[in-house]
Amino acid sequence: MTTARTAIFAALLSAATLAMGTDLAGQEDAEADLNPFAGFETHYLANGVKVWFKHLAGAPNVAVSVGVPVGSDADPPGREQLAHFTEHMLFSDRAGRTEQEIKDAVEGLGGRRNGITYQDHTWYYVTIAREHGLFAIEWLAGILSPHAMEPEVVERAREPVQNEIDARPRELFDHLQAALSPAWMMRPGFWQREFGIPRLRDPFPDEWESLERITPGDLRDFQDRYYAPGAMTVTIVGDLDRDEALAVAAHTFGKIPSRPVQRWEMAVTDPGRAWARYGWRFQPTVEYRSRHKLFDPDADEILAALFIRDLLSRRLNQRLRFGERKAAYSVSAIFTMRGAGAYLQLSSGIDRDDYDFATGIIEEEIGFLRGGSLDPDRFETDRAALVERLRASNQTALSLNAWTAGFFRDPDVFTDFPDLLAFYEGVSQSTIASFAERLFDPSRRVLDVTRPQPVRQEFLAAVFVLLVWITLRVLARTLTKPIQMRGILYIARFRMPVVLRAAYTLGIAGAVVVLARLAGAGYDRLVSGWMERIDHYTVQAAGGAVMVVLLLVAASLIVASSPRRILLFPDHLRIKSRLWRSRILEPDDIAEISVRRFRDVWLSREILRGPPLAFGLVRLGIHIRPHKGRSYFFRARDTRELAEVLEDWWEGE
């Protein structure tokens, strides 16, 4: 009887223990459901691969990703798109299987896969039904394993990359654009100016030629250098058995040969000053953009920046879009990272009559954050709303895994997958205030405001036409010298060969284009360095008008430099230009008047004295060489008669 009671008691105890274990497991799953960011495990394989694993109970799909901290910033000059090409090559033929077969292995099971090359990292992922989750781990490990980069495979993959980025062989105007846009002429871009990240390559690289220049060896070297196992972060999220998933990861990713990790590093520097730009365009609203820079943020600062991003987005939209005074359609808050640099951007299209009101609200909200002075009840209400939205929007395997493509991508910053929701739940106003004081430092702010034009388009067009007309009239009055035609001895028009006329026309047009490009670059630097920082429409409009006048004067002088007629008077010789100007040569100013042939001018140093207006191959041309300045080699309607008249006049004097 005692034995029977003992057996019954043991059975009851065993059942109770099993039930308790089930309850505990259910409790853990319930906690994971309440906080999808909880429960991530960090494991390191023997070759250095880091694995983040998250058991997401009940999830119908599994998401597996691999992040590598290298992107297009690492492309060598002249090898642009190397990182992108490498990403494409990792999906290409391998192990006797074609790219189509490799792709269909996932897509044939209803899965999705892709690779994305960013500036500072590359991200590969697979999302698939949970029954195929272990296969997805194995498949992605094959993608990231070393590839032979066989020449015939590289050639087949080259054209798809060219097509994706719309690369094509350069034609005439492409070469002209590149020639007229050298790096030294371009003003620094945002990342260069505000973070000290240097311009890594030409502003208009020949990407088609760069892709053609990339060799299989370049691709192998790039993968060997930057795709070391110690640089990879593998993230597995889904309803998979933990031990099985980690075992498959170790068996597949763990087989990638270990080698030293070589990270692409790009230091950032703080210029220590704020920047502001003001402009005007034909548009209905004021475009407002305020960027607040962050240098070398650590993990906690990135999480705080994400919280501030979401909090400001909520509060500013409540007050400016949904409040009683609807000053803006929406206000967006975006947090952007590139290497060790980052910034929080607030942007909106603000009603032109509500700009002061809206910017006052924005500054007030930033002041609340910096001072930790938001009403405590209001802060708790907003924080609770952010937590619930964060919880609801991260219930799927892919939504959780996508954080590794965005903000949690740097393995040097995030050793473990951060519990973002717990951070949101526990963060205090004082914690946010200490970080916001640094983030919203006025010396790190970049402000960009573009307002609607205060004048109508037809008025601006009329002003432009009037400005051109006045400039040309003033030029004409200034440069035109009255000619007394009494006593004129001879008048002739230069007869230029069609080929030479076309060549010089193209040359003058090219000179005007180059001048316009130089003027544009100079104006661009003047605007970026000084004028665009002045928040005054009249000043900027006046500066633009001055540049138009200067460019018009310079272009007119180039066009007017072309000689058109020769007028002979008893006491002087006048070379009349195409526009307004004329050059007066007295007999004492002339060193020589002679008749010459092609070789005497075109093949001598005389060609340096002035562009010839005739060839002199078949028929002779007249050569006038002053003691100083430009000389002339030309033909007229009756060249021989004009030569005799000029020689008699010069010798007689």
C-alpha cells in the first residue's frame, strides 16, 4: 500500500513539474510577445562569425540575414561599383549550379532573397516559411562563402550591374559634362563639408568604364579583404529550434575560412561651426530642413537618437499637423548614419504664413528635450504610445531582422542585439536631456530653408530681359567708337573659309560654355560660402544679377573679339570687330604688311600672335603684323588689290 501511494505521489509530482515547466516556457514566450526585442542571443563561431539568434514563437516565416561593414565607400577610384559588383557575384554560379538554379532554390519554396549595397555596409537576407528556415541558413552561408570569380561568370554578371545603374558608354555630351565638372570645381558635398569625409572619387565617374575595368582578381581581392568571417553578423529570427539553428549555422558559416578582419574605416571630424542656407523657389510652401549632427555615437546614443526621432515626430505632428493651427501637412524626423557620422533631420513643408509659428514650436520642443522640462504626465503618455507602436510594428521576423540593415549594423558598436523596446520603456527625461544637450548643440546644426518666391514668374522674366537689354546697351555705348567716314580710302570684309569659320564658331561657343561653367562654379562657391547664408531676398537677388551681368559682359567680349572688316583711312588702319569694338593701328604701330602662304603663318611662330582667318594654301593671304598685340592673316574679295593698297599706304607713310 505504501509503495502504491508513493508511486501515485511520484506520478502527481512529475505531472506537476511538467506542467510547471510548460507554464514557464509559456511565460517566456508571453514575455517575448510583449517585447519582440527581448530574447536575442549572441554566439560566436570558431572562425569569428557572430550569430544573433531570436526564437520568435508562432512566426510563420523565418528571416536570416548577413551584414558586412563595407560598402561603396570602399570602391577604389577608377573601380567604382566594385562593392556592388561583388554583391552581385555572390549570387552567381557556384558549385556547379547556375545563378538561376541558386535563385530558384529559395524562390521555388516561396522565399525572397536579395542583397543591398549601401555606402558603408552591405546586407544580404532571406525570408522564407519556417519549415524551410534551416535551409535558408545553409543557402545564405553558401552565398557568403568564398567565390572563385571565374572570368566567364564575371563577364555574364557585368551587364546586369550596368543595366541596374543605367551605365552606358559615354558619348560626346557625357564627356563634355565630365570635362566641365572636375573635382576641384565642385563645392564640397554635405558629408565632406559637415563631417570631413573626403571626396573619394570624381563627381561624375565613368561607371560603365569602371565596371568594364573590374577584373575577377579585383572581385576576389575585395571579398578576401572585407568579407572575413570576423566581420560578418548573421541574424536568425523565427520559430526555429535554437539548438538546430545554431548547429546549422556552425556547420555552414563556421566552414568559411578564417582570415584577418580588415575593416574599411573612414574617420569623421567636427568642423566646429553651424551652417545655414536660405533660398527662394517657385513653390507653395516653405521647405524647412534642420539637421543635427552626431559624431562617433555609441550604442546608447544611437538608441537615444531613435527615441528622440520618434518622440519629436509624434509631438510635432500633433502640434503642427493635427493641432488647431495646421501649419504643416506633416513633419518628418529621420535618423541617418554613415560610418562614424550621423544626423537627426527634421523636415517639413510649412505654410508660408505660419513659418514663424511652426519654427517656434520646433524650437520649443527641442528646448523641452534639452531641459528635460516636458510635463511628466505628457512625457509618460507619449512614451507609452511610442512603446506600443514599436511593439506592434516589430512582430514579424523580417521587421526585427531589418534593424540589422539599418541602425544595428556596426559590429564594433553593437556587440549584442539591443533591446530597443526596453530602452524606450525605461528611458527618463533626464537621460534624454543629457544626450539632447549634445545632439542639439547649435554649433552642430545645419539649417536649410527654401521659401516661395515673393515675385511672380512673368515679373522675374521681365526683369531678366530688361537686365540683359540694359547690359548690352551699356556695353555698346562703352565699346563703340564713332567713325568719321570722310576720307576713307578703302573698306573690305574678311572672307573666311567655311571650314575655318565653323571651327572658330565652335571654339568661341566652347569658350563661352567654359566661361559660363567657371562662372557657375564661382557663383556656386560664392553662394555657398557667403550669399546663401544671408537670409535676405534682395541681397541674394542682387548677387545673382551681378553674376548675370558679369557673365554677359565676358561672353560679349569673347564674341566681339572676332574681326570682321578692315577700314583704311589716310592716317590710320581700323580693324572692326563683329560687335562694337574696333582696333586702330597707325603706320608706326605696324611692323610688317606682306603677302604670305600657309607655311609662313600656320607653320611658324606667327600663329601664336593671333588665330589666322585664311588658310593660304592655294591663294595668297595678307599678313599684318603690329609691333605689339594680335597679328592678322586674312583674305578679302580682291586680296591682291587690297594688298597693294595697304602696302602703298604703309610705305607712303
